[in-house]
Amino acid sequence: MKKKILTGDRPTGKLHIGHYIGSLKNRVALQNTGNYDTFIMIADQQALTDNARDPEKIRRSLVEVALDYLAVGIDPAKSTIFVQSQIPALTELTSYYLNLVTVSRLERNPTVKTEIQQKHFEHSIPAGFFIYPVSQAADITAFKAQLVPVGDDQEPMIEQTREIVRSFNSIYGKKILVEPQGVFPPKGQGRLPGLDGNAKMSKSLGNAIYLSDNADTLKKKVMSMYTDPNHIHVEDPGKVEGNTVFTYLDIFDPDQQKVANLKEQYRAGGLGDVKIKRYLNDVLEAQLRPIRVRRERFAEDIPTVYAILKEGSKRANEVARQTLREVRAAIGVNYFS
Ligand code: TRP
């Protein structure tokens, strides 16, 4: 039997090139090996845990994320793309797993901790948000996923899932659930800095390049990027470390020999920011154009996009329901069967 993969994203906006480098690219590569049964979930229920008052945003973003998936090459013929809220078994699994997790364990999850600060939730954490790592364990285990390709920030969720799997299997005496492993981006590519040099590209910081940005927007954004603030005249020697343009070239340019030469020139002085940004723009445009073109094509036929999600959700439902049946039987709440 093929190994199973499960992963997903919260639909709170369009996906950007940080998502692409951090996870999407990995998923497409894994999908295309043909060695895995891949499930990709749009986590709308998880998105609602901190957006309960703005459901319209989630609804809108659902189709944007689906378009981003299709655009980067996630192929519904090879991967099952589905919608979390359409799989009721996930919620039921969550309720059983919640009994295996303590509040203090949830409080220790470093990603949730950071998010609580960022969202100013210190004194008003929505309970659903607080427990979302447990629902994530349900997402992963429902599909008996061995591999979970995600960004580095999701590592604590995988760890918490592994703990839940171990306690479930040890308490209920059966090897029902499968312990997953995270698949993380190559070292140094886990986190793409924002256009402004901020450590993280993110929608809320307004420093992102979206997969859906057109050529003009891409160019404007690249030309506005943070470089070396002390590199004022073309002849000045410039700094490459912490210079976002070079960080992007390290990650995106297939011609690393050329990048090494440009760095040398920049350090010595004589290579201007405008020139190097124009070059980066060419590199990014070459990679983003095919994605954009595919996205536009799918965007012309939204009913087909929804049909793909519906079909995927149907298949995902069958798989998750089977796991739920096994879980219920293991716990012994299958009185009538
Ligand atoms: N938490 C993930 C994110 O922020 C989304 C997600 C929900 C997920 N359930 C998952 C990722 C299960 C991997 C596995 O994008």
C-alpha cells in the first residue's frame, strides 16, 4: 500500500511565495513521484477558530486557496483536494482526542503561544482556537498519514499528534492510529523573509508576493525590496548578508554560480540595487509566470474548481469515516453494531 500524505492550509487569504517555498513546492514534488496517496485539505474549520466573526473571509479565501493549489501543480488526478468542514468525522475524532490532552500541554504549544500574542488573545482565547492542535491531530490521523509536509512552524503540531497517537494506541490497546512524521523544507528555505526584510513573509505584515500577483505588481514589489540601507551609490561596497534581494536569489535562482558572481561584485562595489532587483524580477517572473497562467485558466471556470473540491471531499469522507469506525470500536462506543 502507498504511504499516505496529509497536509493543508487555513483559507484566510491568498497564498504567497513563502507558502510556495515553505511547503507547496515540496507537496507537488512528493505528489509527482507517484509513490504516495496524497490528501490536501483546505482547513476552513480551523480558519474559523480565530475568524468566527468573519465567515465571509473564509468563504472567499477557500476558492482562492483552491486556485493557488491548482496553479502550483497540485493535480486532482493525483491528489485528493478536500474541505475540512465537509468531513464530520474529523470533529468527532477531535472530541475523543481532547480527553487525551491536558490544558497545560495545550498551553505549552510554542506555535499557539506565538499566535496568541500576535492576535492579542491573551485574555480572550477562543476555546476552539486553543484546541486546534488537537483537531489537527484528527486531520492527520483520520487519513493514517505517515508524512505531513508543512512549514517549520507546524512542527509542534506534528509532535502533539504523535503524543495523541501514542496515548490512544496504548489506552485502547490497538494499533489503530499511525504516528506521522513531518516533512520540512530544506534547511535555510523554511522561512522566506518579507519584502521589507522582516523575518517572515506574511499577509498581515503586508510584505508578501502572492502567487496571483500579475507581472506589474511583482515588478513593483521587487523594486521596493529591502537591500543594504548603507549601499547608497552604485560604487559603494554593499552587504549581501541580510540583504533580502540576495536571500531571494539564494532560494529562487537555479543559476547559483551566477548568484555567487553577483555577490562578489556587489560586495566590491559597482553593482547597483536597481540592476540586481531587475535581475531578481526576471528570475521570479520566469518561475511565477506559468503558475499565474494556470491560475488564470482555472479562475475562468470556478464551477469546475468547486466540483474538484466536492469530489475530493467525497473521497476524503469515505477514508475518514472508516478510521472513525475503527476508533469508535476501539473505545467501545459501537454498541449497536
Ligand atoms: N495549521 C495549518 C496552517 O496553519 C493548517 C492545517 C490544518 C494542517 N490541519 C492540518 C496542516 C493538518 C497539516 C496537517 O496552515
